[in-house]
Amino acid sequence: MAGIGFVLRTVLRKQGLFSILKVALIGTIIVAGPWLLSIFGIFLIGKFAGNAVAESRGLFMALIIYSYAFSLAVFGGFHYVFTRQVADAIYENRKNEAGAVLVVFSAFVAVSAALISGTALFLIDLSGIAWPLIFRLSGIILFVSINLMWLLMIFISLLKRFLLIFFIYLSGMAVSFGLVFLLGKIFLSAGAVLGFAAGQLLIVILLGAVSLKEYKPCRPSVKKFLHYMVRFKFLLFSGIFYYWGMWIDKIVFWIIRGDQVNNTFFRVFEVYDIPVYIANLTMIPGLIFFMVVNETNFFVRLREFLNTIHTGILKRIQDNKKKLARQAGIGIRDQSLFQGIFTAAFILLARELTRYVFNTAVNLTVFRILTGAVFFHLMFLTLMVFLFYLQQYKKTFAAALVFFLVNSVGSVLTALSGINELCGLGYLAGGFTGSIAAVLFLVSSVRNYDKTVFIMACRG
């Protein structure tokens, strides 16, 4: 993402209000475009196509929410290894191999997602649904499409065709909305799911076509795929526990406090579900700042240090290591200050934000706790990325494990208490302790990074 940051900085150098607005728009498209469009699309479906899902609105919405949640919880770790393998291929100027990596991972994810969702959906009692087979097959298509979409969104960032990505996603969501309305009239809830899945599948097809046109794949190598999985197992585990840490509080509340949907295993807990989705939107300004400023600055210092360590004298190596450490500290400080301003504003304006912007009534105490939790979540993510740049995958895994465990235990305790106003404290505690662990790991990693690079070079 540092490469994208350099592109956006070039735009900013032109100065003027238009340049700032352009960077803000492009940054929003990159870090949250699909996310915002998905939320907006689901909101429109719920508001204007209610008759199409009247047979079982709760089941329709639960299927979509669970599909997005478990697409990350199950396959999120593979995204990290995928990114690493593609990055290696691009760095070595092997564009055809990068395309082949996309093909291999897509095949693996598609088959695995179909098996998982197929098993789950065929175990659900859909006796209350008029077209159960269509519902199940559509649910499989939806889950597979969402999982492929995550991979393609990572890959297509290489092209830096941000507006094209946005319009592809916008077109797919428009198709989803239209087909939910049309097919829902014919096949009721099953038609609504089929319509929504068709729009998501269209996004996958278009993004895939654009990606493979630019990066024509050579012969895919399953052996190399397995090699990366083994070699970067701690990178894989980092992703797995990060995404589980990100979702475990929602899952805990669904299980302990949630309401069952149509006698299925789907459960929802609106006291928590609604404010947590709104609170997560408050992360967007910080994500844009991180991409345009923070990550790019850290990358520049890291590159200077790595260039020096091969040819420079000891004093210059030590000076550049100090600059790298200083930049990490500045990055953490600036990130916390920047996001902190927005977090404080959202907490103070919580009542107006939820009532007039999102037109919904939520528990304000829960929303404010979650907004604070999102702040620490973003800080933890910032620190994780810094550790990734330093290739400290074991330490990143350990920090992600702390995030997951603390959030799990805290969420179980608050859920069992039965007090709504405590919801979100587990997520808040997980983000805070995960960030502390990541800071400590980052400090020790930067302090000894010259020795680490030397050891890695000796190992080849």
C-alpha cells in the first residue's frame, strides 16, 4: 500500500483544495469503497426492497452478515500469505507469476468456500422457505463470490485504477439491488439471495477480467503455493488470529445473547450489531491518513536503512536505524493524534450522528465504548503493519493472539453479565492490550533490526 501512498502524495503536491478533495476521495475508495457500498446497498435493500425479503427478512440479512464475517474469519489469514507471494513476484518483475498466484489462491478459496458454505446451508432447516434449494445454492454462490472478492481487491490495487474499481463495485451493487427487487417477487427470499449473489458475482467476474488482462498468468504452481503456506506459517497465523480477534466479540454475543433466526443456527444481537457497524466507519479517516502519510514515511525510512546496511559504514547504518526507530515513534504518535481527534468528535456527537446521519436509535453508551475500541483497533493494525514490514511474523502472531484472547474472555464476561452498557468492553480491552504488546515487540524489533537483517541475509 506504500506504493499507492506515493501516488496520492504526487496528487497532493499539486496543492489546492481540489487536490486535497481528490486524495480524500481516492483514499476513501481504496480503504473503504467496497465496504461503504456494501453497507449502503444492504441499507437500500432493507429500506426499499422490504417486500422482496418479507418471507424472511431476518434470514436474508443474517446470511449476508455471516457471509462477510466468516469470509474473513476463515480465509483472512490466507490473504496475508497471498499478498506476500504476489509482492515477491512483482518485486522480482515476474508479472505472469503474479497472475498465476491469483489463479491458484482463487481456486483454493473457491473450492473451500463452496464446501464450507454448502455443508452449513444444507444443515439449515429451511422448511419455512418456499424455494429452499435456490436459497441454498444462492447462498453458496454468495459466500464464494465474497471470498474471491477479497483476493481480487488486494490484487487489483496493483493496477492503481481506483475509479474503475469503484465503478465496478458500484455497478455490481446496483445489479444486486435491482435483482433482489425483481427476483424477490418471483422466488421470495430465495430470489432475493440469488439477486444479491448475482451482483456480487458480477463484481468478481469484472475485477478478475481486469486483473488477468494486465497480469496474464503463467502455469500455476501448487507446489509453490504450499511452500509459501509452510514458510510463512506465522504470517498465516497472524492473519487468522487478527480476523478472529476482530470478529470474536460479535460471535460471542450472537451465541450468548443473540436471538435465533427462523430456527436456524443464525443468531443476531441488534443491541450490539448495529452500533458496532456504525462505529467501524469511524476508522476510515485514520486508514486514509495511515496509507497516505504514515505507512509511506515508515517505508521510506526502512528502505534507506536496508540500502545502507549492504554498502554503508557502521556509523551510517546506526544513524539510519535511529531514524527508522524515530519514524516509527512519530508514526504511532501522529496516528493516535489524528484518529484521536475523530474518535473524540464521534463520541461527543454520538447522539446526533446515530439519529440524524444513520437514522437509527442505538444504545449510546455501547456506541461510545465501541468507538473507543475502534481507535485501539486501528492503532493495533498500524503496529501490525510496521511489524510486517520488518518481517517480524512471530511477534505479529503473538500480538494478534493477545488481541484475540483478551477480546474473547472480555466479551464472554460482558455477555454473561447481561448488562447491555458493558457490551464492547472486551473489544476495547483486546485492542488496547494487543496494541501494548505490539508496541513492545516493535521497539525490540527496531532496536535489533540490523542484527536481524544480517542473520536473515546469512540464512539466504
